[in-house]
Amino acid sequence: MRCTCDRTKDTATTTVMAPEELAGLSATVTGEKLLIQYDGPALAAGVGDTVSPANCIPYLLRALAEGYVLEVGEETLEDIPCLRLALDTTDADGEKVVCTVWLAEEDPVYAELSREGKLLLSVRFTAFQQTKSDGGE
């Protein structure tokens, strides 16, 4: 799956680019609200801080900015030298979620989100681009 994520200070929107069958599907997290939209109509999808495939990218970005660092180390992942960070976060239900992220240079390569040692989601980044909005946020 190929996605884009646009993030401002208050919102994050992840949009599916491929596969074609899902292209245009987007999930927007604003505060604690999650909105799913596809080709027009929108569907309120609950709390934005609960870990799900729809909001895992914004959740990871927030973890990188605000999470408590549990572990830091260097690790090679798929022949790429990476900085490995394990970050402690709390979801909307008050449950602890550990976000482990492998970073090459400044870009994420891979991430895992787990609760109580059980893997919830894994994310493999094939491309990552960060841009600033006109407001410099």
C-alpha cells in the first residue's frame, strides 16, 4: 500500500495512493476524532488516538514528537544502517503502546506498534517526504 500523510499542527490526513481499488481513501485525525472519507461522503470513525491502520502514520509521527524514549540503539535493517528508537505512548483508552521506529538519516524505514509485548501493527516505509506548510508548521 502506498500512502501520503499531510500533517499540520492540529490535523493529520493519510491518503491511500495505491492500490488503485483503495486510491482516494483518506483518514483525518483532528484531536481525538477520526474521520474516514472516500470520494465525497465522510464517516466518523471514532477516537483518533486508538491505534488503527487508518491513523498509524499520524500516531507514529506524534510518538516521535512526544513519546517517552525507552530505548535507543543502532541496528541494520535490510542492509540499511538505522537508529532504532522505542517510544512509550498512551492511546485514547489509557493503554500503553510502544512505538518502535527504525530511522535512516532522518527518514523512517520501518515501525512496529505493540501493546503488552503483542504486535498490533507494522509499517514499512517505501518513501517518505516531509514538507512545511505555508505557516511554517
